[in-house]
Amino acid sequence: MKFWSIKKDWSTREHILRQQKKELFSICFICLGIIFLTTLRVLIGIIAMRLFLYIKTKPWKKNLKIIKKNMLNKEKHQLVMAQMLKDIYFDIVLASLLGFKGGTAAFMFYELPRFSVDLDFDLLDDTSENRALVFEKIKKIIFKYGEIKNEQQKFATIFFSLSYETGAHRIKVEINCRKTGASFEMKNYFGIPMLVSRKDSMFSAKLVALMNRKDFAARDLFDLYFFLKNIWEVDQKVFLAYKIVSEKEYIEKCVSFIEAIPERTLLKDLGELVDEKQKDFVRTKIKKETIFLLKNRWNIQG
């Protein structure tokens, strides 16, 4: 009887201990739950506060403003360039000394199907007096349309960079003083007579530029395709000015150069100058199409 009493007491003690363990575990679980919920509440509060401050400052609006500022407004850009050209060719001295060339000239006079943002000229009578005169006159003209951010007189180049509006694309005005062999003819732009590079000179100059720039310019390849497709003639005087004796050999080098152009660079500097359909063509076809036209035109095998 005494044995059973002791056994019963022992069972009771074990039961009590188990109950105490359960209670202790429950208390620990509740404490951990309270700590977790408190921590979570604090974290939610911090995140909510940061989100509130983020929304209050509206940073995306600033980013949108930056994007809008950096976007090219083609109509305004062209209007400013046209006004500058008008002033340049209304000046009797400048009109006789400067030949208008490059992408903007091709866009304005020869229906080049891409926009262009710069003004390029050749100095037709290169003397130190003419360089100084042109520099001062151009500077005075473009100053009326904004702030001149950069101006340079190098060995064979006169250069200006104009900001006509805060955040807008700048207009670069570059006057080449080297002899290029190019020929110019009188064109009319809304009643303004201008000396403009002939098609053959422009085409030959573009072939030269393709491989002679410091960095590849995707616009050169785009323009070449357009000139080739429209069967523009070449100007031998331009080739000779750049010491290109064998036209076919040079074209073979152009073909090799185009074949080696990385696809990732095909839209470099072209992004805002062409539309989406043109971009797709540049990405997928322009290399093969241009190479075919060059090989077919100059009868290059392989």
C-alpha cells in the first residue's frame, strides 16, 4: 500500500513538472511573439516613414524633368540652326567664304532621312586673316541665340558649342580649314542663297570619314547606305585630297571596316536622329545591305 502511495505521489510530481514546462514554454513563446510583433511594428513604421518622405519629395518628377530636358526637340533645334544659317549667309563676307556640308546640309537639301544636330562648313579661302575674320563673325552671330559653352581655334579647325536652352542639346558649329577637294554649288533655302556641298563631294567625304574618325560614328554608316542606295557619284578630287590613289582598294578597306563593326555600336549617336522603324533596320540589316551595295558598285568579289 505504501509502495502504491509513493508511486502515485511520483506520478503527480511528474504531471506537475510537465505542466510547469508547458506553461514555461507558452510564456517563452508569447514573449518571443511579442518581441517579434514589436520589432515588425517598428520596421513597418520605419518603412512607412521612409515611403512617406519619398512620396513627399517626388523624386520621379525630378527624373522626368531631367529626361525631358535631355530629349531632343527637333523642331526647336532645327529652327535655331536655320536662323543661324540665315544670319551666316546674309553676311556677304561669310557667304563667300563658307561652304555648307555634312549631315545637316544633306538633311536640308538632299532629303537625308535622319535628323542632324550640327552645322559643318569648309573654309573656302584659307588665310590667317580669313580665319580670324570668320571666327569673330561666327561668334558674334551664334552668341545671339544662347550661351557659347566652348570655342576653339585649332590648327585646322574653328569650333563653337552653343547652348540655346538649359538642358537642351547643344549645337556644334565646326569650320574645317583644310583643303578637302570638295566642290560646292549654290542652293536656295527659303529664299536664302547658300553654297552647299555637291552630292558627289559629300558622298566621297563620307567614305573618307567612315575610317578616319577617332571613334566610329554610326551616322556615317547610315548616310553611306542612303548615298549608295540613291546611286550618288563620287568625287575623285576629294579622294586625291586625302591621298587615296586606288579607289577600289580603299572601298575594299571600307568593306572590311564595316564587317568588323560590333552590332552593339550600330545605333551609337543615332538614337534620337532616327525613328523606330529605322532603328530596327539599322540593328538587323544595315551592315549587310551597305556591304552588298559597295561590293556591287565596285565589283568586289568575296
